[in-house]
Amino acid sequence: MNFTAHADGRFEIGSRTVSCILGKGGVKPAAEKREGDGASPLGTWPIRRLLYRPDKTPPPKTGLPVHPIQPDEGWCDASGDPNYNRPVKLPYAASHERLWRDDDVYDLVLVLGHNDDPVVADMGSAIFLHLTRPERTPTEGCIALDRADLLALLALAKPGDTLEIIA
């Protein structure tokens, strides 16, 4: 199945259309995406797996591979590091993002296959589909859905599915 995020904030889950939040830098072609620009990359991205906080939620029903996030897990966002755009164990010397967050945004996280095969330095890292903040503020380049909508997507999702971001 192909799920679709529109630049105007619409998101298609099967026959349903819900709202989504995109990057504070808007959307831009993947070839123009750069680390830290806050933009969500246009294109079609494989959904790799689900990460979830086991202390906050049981594993949701999904056909996707599932991984419980641990407190020592992060994601490298240092463009010059050999583990750029890869999961890392903390503490980690290079710049990284913690996956075990104090807020609820990463309680459910879909890892998208943006800039991962092959990884290209400075083309953007940690492009995820995750939960919205309560104030519904823009993301750093990810796509965010309300919990009920993300759970509905997960119930339909299976290996080989994609997320398309379109203008």
C-alpha cells in the first residue's frame, strides 16, 4: 500500500484523508534536501520498520517489523560520521538524536527509507513518520500524525509499503 502526505497537510490512509504535520522548512525535492533545513523530502520512501516505547505502549498491531526503543538508542545526524543516518548506541560522540524522548513524539516512530541506500552525507537524516506534538507545531523534516491516525495506518501497513510526500 502507498500512503500519501500532501504538502498542504492532508494525509491519505487507504480511503480516509486525515491531517498531518510536515517540516518547518516546507517540502523540497529530495535532491535539494540538506541536513538541518527542516524540510520534508518529496518522493516515495519505503517504510522500513516501527520503533515504539515499550514503557508507554504495547506493540501496536501491524504487519511491519517492530523494534522496542531502549533508553540507550539514538540516531546519528552528524553528516561526516560513518554512522550518519543510522541508529547508534548512546552515549555517542558525534551529533545524534535521542530516540527515548521526554515527550510522546517518538512513542511510535516509522523509519522511512530516505537517504539510506546508499547514505549520502548532508542529504538529510532521521526522516521519520511519528506522532504530533500536542500544539501541532511543524517537525524538523519528518511527517507527524495524531495517535489514532498513526495506529490506523499501522493496522494496514505491511512490508513493502511506502510513504509518498507530494507537493
